[in-house]
Amino acid sequence: MKKQTKKEEKSSKFLSGALIGAALGVAAGFFATSKAGKEMTKEVKNKSVEFYKYIAPQIKKIKKMGEKEYKEFINKALVSYNKNKKFSDKDIENLKKEVHASWKHLKKNF
């Protein structure tokens, strides 16, 4: 029984790290393509990392979701997360686009 628990913990940690890595990759590609994007890269990157850390404990739920459920989950998580943070509407929209775009990568690799 303990072996399964350790295996699940390792899997969860791996998935959390992979999710954060995927998000950073998507963000890097998106923001490196425009001048305005380059200026916002550092700020949005930091906010993205914080948000992915916030949702990482819920990885098991994400693995079982379809695309529509995933996007709804992310939208709710962003609203909940922003209660404690001071993000502008533009920041929230950028985060939402980035995280929604990571759906295909997540489904392909998990």
C-alpha cells in the first residue's frame, strides 16, 4: 500500500512540475513574438508561475477533464486566485489565454 502512495506522490510532483513547465513554455512563445509582449514577459511570467503553483495541487482533477471542463475550471480558479492578488483585467485575460492554450499540451502529455 505504501508503494502506491509513494508512486502517486511522485506522479503528482512530476505532473505539477510539467504543468508549470508547459505554462512557461507557452508564455515564452507568446510573449517573445511582439514588442509589447517582450515588455510584459517578466511580469506575466511571474504571475503565471504563481497561478500554476496555486492550481498544482488540483492536478488529479485536471487529468480527468475534457477541454470545456478544463477551461471552466481555469476560469473559476483565476477568479478565486485573484481575490488574494491585485491583477488588472488585462493581466487576468493574458493569464486566461495562456492557460487555455496549454490545454492541448497537457492532454497530449498527460
